[in-house]
Amino acid sequence: MQDTLNIKVNVTSESKINQVDWENLPFGKVFSDHMLVMEYADGQWQEPVISEFGAIQFHPATSAIHYGQSIFEGLKAYKNNKGEVRIFRPDMNAKRFIESSERMCMPTIPEDLFVECVRKLVEVDQNWIPNREGYSLYIRPFMFATDEFVGIRPSETYKFIVFTCPVGSYYTEPVRVKIEEHYSRAAEGGVGRAKAAGNYGASLFPARKGQALGFHQMLWTDAKTHTFIEESGTMNIMFMINGVLVTPSEDSDTILRGITKRSVLEVASSWGIPVEERKVTVKEIIDGIKDGSVSECFGAGTAATIAHIVKMGFRDETLDINPIENREFSLKMSAFLDDLKAGKVEDTFGWTLKV
């Protein structure tokens, strides 16, 4: 995309980049020099401004705090050995942001404006992108209601902000998940398909209970019967069953439309691997792990890309899944996506935006 939108840039006088310990980079705790802010008022978006990263001042009656109108996205930028900077599928994040906005009764941001805001901020802070294997620049666009008003109605003003973080791996070890049969992430007719902040707040308590038992994430099931698998914590869930790549269907409005998941499905299809998006029962997966028909299980998400799941808790059992070194498909997919994002292989899908 050409830099045709008017984005004002105020560059910081002193970069913090030399203060970073690049050998010990925690996920989501180190922030780049700048952030982009765009206000919504009088029925329209105002001019976006990039300025020094810093704290935001809130009025005590800011409506997002009280009534939960808050949504976000997550995507990444990468740098290859030639110094080229690429952002992975920002148009997909823009589309999902629109869907989340509509569901949460918030103003939408046109796709081209969203993408250009992200692109321009990455361009300004591209020196913060680690040029090392497994590292990237995590990008967090978010929007929240800003009316200074205590009353339940959609806000009339909003703030859209984008900031970035240099990051390493999200998971430092293979993942252990527990199938949840009591608590629910989302119900039909709710906001499960929106990337709303409240969805994640509601998941913290059951996740903490699972962590106390030695699991990293919950594997969420449907709210009605708890017999169908939906998604897992920060990622969508995928299985290799008898040579077929299987993932829960997005027909229900309880599952977030995953960008990494969609990418995996499209690449797999291009490789000639059978793909099924359908209802997946807990029983099918538990039985399949036991009889060996489920040969691979992994999460797909922006933070981790491919997260190998090695143990699955179900009631009083903890089942071991096929060792990672034997997982031909997910290892190949992980390597391919990493190389694609870094520009090491030709982007025949047209997914990466070169900055």
C-alpha cells in the first residue's frame, strides 16, 4: 500500500532501544519508542498521530472501564537477513477488527486506514524488529470507548491506539492443555467471535485453576453440552487425524476467526493434504489419542504461530500425544510459515506486506 494517508509523525528525541537486553527478551514487557493514536469524535475518525510511547490519562468515568467496549488485535512484523521488513496478513486483522467493532457497537475503521496505521508505525520503529531466528515485532492495535459518562449506552467517542513490542517465543516449552467441561469461553449469540477484552478477562479464573494442575491452557468446549471442542486459550486448535487436518468449524459464532489457523488450512490444501472444518467431539479426540489415530495436536495463533500440544488433560486422565519429533506435518508447517514471514521463500499467496 502506498503511504497516501495523512499520518502525522512526531519522532522521539531519545530512543530507548539501547536499554534493551536482547538476550533476555520477555514477551509483551518491552515496548518500542512510538505509538499511534487516532481519536473518534463528532461521528468521524480524526487524523492519526504517531508520537512517543507513553502512559494514557483516564477520566474516572471513562465508559470502557465500566461497560466493556474494548477490542484488540494482534499481528507481527518480521525482518530477514537482508533487512527487509514484512507484516503478515494485516488485511485479515483489519477485517476481523471491523467484525469485532460491529458486534461491540463501536465505529469501524476502514481496512485501508487500519493497514496503513499499522504499516506506518512499523516503518517508524523498524529498528526495533529483532533480526534473529524466532523473534519478531508484536503489533497491538486496540480501541476503547472514551465517553466520560456513567450510563449504559454505546459511547460517542473512542480512541484507537497501536503500539509494538519486540518479542521472542510466546511458549518456551511444549504446551499442556486441559479440556474444560464446566466453565465456558463463549455461548451462541454472545461475543465469542469478537476479539473483545472481556472474553479474556472471563477466561482467567478457569485458566488459573488449570494452571494449578500443571496445564498451560484450557481447551474450551461448547457452552451447551461441553461435548464439542472449540478453541484453546490464546489460539485455535488443530488435529491431524488419520492423515486429515481437522479443526472445529467456524459456523458457530463462538469461535474467533483465526488468521494463523486460516493460513495453515490454505497452505495445507495447496500441499494436497485433506482438510476438514467441522464439529469435533471430545470423545473423538480422546479416543483418537488413545488409539493413535490422532497423530498431531497443535494450537495456531499469532503469538505462538504453531504451538505443539504434548499432553491433554481430560477429567482424571492426562494423555500423552505423539512426540514432537514424529510430527511431520506441523513441523513442516511451522518452518514454512516462519520462512514465508521472513521472506526466505517466495510469497505465492500474497500474504506479506513489505514495509
